[in-house]
Amino acid sequence: MEKFFKLKEHGTTVSTEILAGFTTFFAMAYIIFVNPSILSLSGMPTQAVFLATIISAAISTLVMGLFANVPYALAPGMGLNAFFTYTVVFALGFTWQEALAMVFLCGIVNVLITVTRVRKMIIKSIPESLQHAISAGIGVFISYIGLKNAGWLEFTSEANSIVSINSSPYNANLTTYDGGIGAVVTNGGIVPGLVNFTQPAALLALFGVVLTIILMVKNVRGAIMIGIIATTLLGIPMGIVTITSDVLAANSLGSAINELGITFGAAFGSEGLISLFSDTSRFPLVLMTIFAFSLSDTFDTIGTFIGTGRRSGIFSAEDEKALEEGSGFSSKMDKALFADSIGTIFGSIFGTSNTTTFVESAAGIGAGGRTGLTAVVVAGLFILSAFFAPLIGVVPPAATAPSLIIVGILMMSSFKDINWYDFEEAIPAFFASIFMGLTYNISTGIAAGFIFYVLVKTVVGKSKDIHPILWGSAALFLINYVIMAFL
């Protein structure tokens, strides 16, 4: 194990890697339950998606650990699953089988741009100031996830601020909705605020944050994992964590296996790829949808790698140099990008939306994970979760929220490496970092940073400093937003 993962070389131990794997898993285990709840709205069988989520996460994370030897975990991405359901199926009218087919094609595209070094060229094109902004922005993003999961935020929206309900224009005279209310979209009139902390979950998360901070300040080994376990245990007497026979029987592995037959390979059937390309009039829309899938997937991954890898030292200066100058898979980042790119293919085959590198991997990295052993542990835990899903499910979001908040704080230190007194550097950095958290989307933040970087450099007469990849990426982002505005 030492020889394969090179633990001493990376300054880590087996126990640290195992602890980091548990930490990452519990920080992202929510996807096992959230992903089916979102994709099932498109008509997909819930139990099948539950098992597909676990299988795709386990396989792709295992490849990441064994092939790339880095501590990143993969699973169907949040945001991408919402795009799958609410945009591709609900708004554009594709079936879930056709949507899976497009996810598969997106995976093929991602493999091609990885093998042909396009992804590496993208990374090389990003200026250092934007790389620091991406790192800090991910800190803002995951801290915001932590605050939301902790139940500390509430949002108030007046009726005239509501734009749509269940993807249909809001009608104030409509008082009932078939199947209930699934999604409400509001404009800038929504106002965030702090809860009054009378809710048990918010109080439990507050305990977890305070405990984890104390442990971190005292440099206690495994502080983040200890915080998760202690908070979960406290949730039992508080009534937040319930362990009953009904809860333990909530998910059946047998029924999940039976339903998996419905989604497995559905992307290639008559209702998938064949149906997708049977109507030539839809070709432009299909291509743009695949492009949107690929764009979000690619930049989510690149943002996570740059944001967490540089600060932690997982991707060293030598790795970055090998990435730029080497050929084939000569660096860890080469291998990591390839491992990530095939994750989406696995996901589409089994029946789930784009599989991507999870930003919650930062929790395990913060706990000391530095090699692929961390990822292998996460993959193993995903496999076990298929058998012990009810037990995994008792870990509440309030228990994992503190770890995300703490790791976010650590990552935001990259803000100090940005020259905020230089407006040319500060403007793109601001939009790249802050937009990640406020829009709840890493790729949106990167898009904003790229666009404003190109704009500022052009205005001050330094367009020659802009890498062609940035020109192209900014243009594609703008085209994507224009097209999405008319969908």
C-alpha cells in the first residue's frame, strides 16, 4: 500500500487517508438521497437512480484513486442534475432517456478534449490571479453550502417577486398545483436572512461548528470527522436523528436492483439515442444542450482541481509543468482529468446525470487526505452504502455542514494572493469568486471571471495578454447564455 500510493512521499499515513476518506464521504453522502429525489421528477424510477448514483460514484472514484492517485471523489453533480430535470426534460421537452443519451455524448466529448489536451490548454490559459480567485471562490461556495445545510439561512420573497412555479409563469390567481409545488423561481426581490435559532437543526449545526472550531484551533487530529460523529450522536436525543425500524427499512436493495434494469442502458435504446436523432429539426438544440452539459461539467471539474489542488499541494509545480509540457498521461493532473471525464460515461450507462469531481472532496483534503487511498476509501464506502443506506441516511445535513464551513474558511485564504489594489486584477477576481457562492454554481463564477477578464484587458489595450483559450471560452459562455435566454 505504501509503495502503490506513495504515502510517505506525500507526507501522510494509512490512518490519515482512511479518516480523510470517511470525512469526504460523509460530506457528500447526501447525494445518494438528493440525486434520486431530483431525477425522479423527470419520470425516472427513484430506487434505480439511487443505485445508479452509488454505482457511478463508486466506479469513477475508484478510477480516480487507483489511476490518478489523488484524493478526489466523484458523484452525480448538483446543479447538473437540476439542469437535467428542470431544463432538459421540463423546459426543452426531451424524455429522460434522451437526456441520458445526451449525458453519454457529453462524456464522450469530455474524454476527447482530455485526450487531445484541450482541457490542459484551458488550465494553462487561466492567469494566476484568476486561479487564486477560483480557489477562494470555491471556499465561498462550499461555505455557503454549509450555511444552507446548517439551516441558518431563510429567504423571504414577496408575491410580486415570484417569476415561476414548477417551470410555469407565476399566476397569482392559481391556488392549487397538480402534484404540489416542486420548484419556485424568484427574482432579485428575494431577501436572505438569519434564522432565529429556535429550530433544533440550526442549534445542532451551531454545536457542530463550535466543536469543530475548538478542535481545529487545538490542532486535534481528525477534528472534522470527530465533529461529524459527535454532532450526529447529539442529534439523537434532540430528535433530529431517528433510528427506527421504519427508517431502516426505507430503502430496499432488492427493489433497487430490479428497477435498475429500467435505467441501465436506456440511453442507447429506441427511446434514447435513436429517438434523440430521429428528428433532424432538433439537431441544433441537441448540440447546444450537449455543449451546455459539457461546459458546466468541464469547468466545475477544473475549478475544483485548481481551487483545492494548488493550495493543498496535491498538484505541485512539477505536476503543473508536466501538464503543460508533457505528453500522454505524464502528470497526476493528466490522469485526474481523464478519470473525471470517464465518470460521466459510467453515470449515463447506469442511469444518472453527469458524474463530476465533488467540491466536497475539500473536506477530506482538509482532514489530511493527499493520495488516492482517500478516494479508494470513499469508493468503498459508497459500495457499502448500498447495503447500509438507512444507517448512512441518519447522518443529518446539520452534522456535515460544519465541515464544509470550516474547509471553506481555510480555502478563502487564497484571497490574500490577489492584488486588490490593481483594478485589472481585482474586477475579474471579484466576479469569479463571489459569483460562485451567490449563484450556487462554480462554472458560473468561472464564466463571469473569464468574461470580465477579457473585457478589462481589451479596454486597457492589453488584448495581446489574453490567451486564445480565454477568448474562445468567454465567447462560448456568452453564446451559451444568449441561447439559454431564449430556451
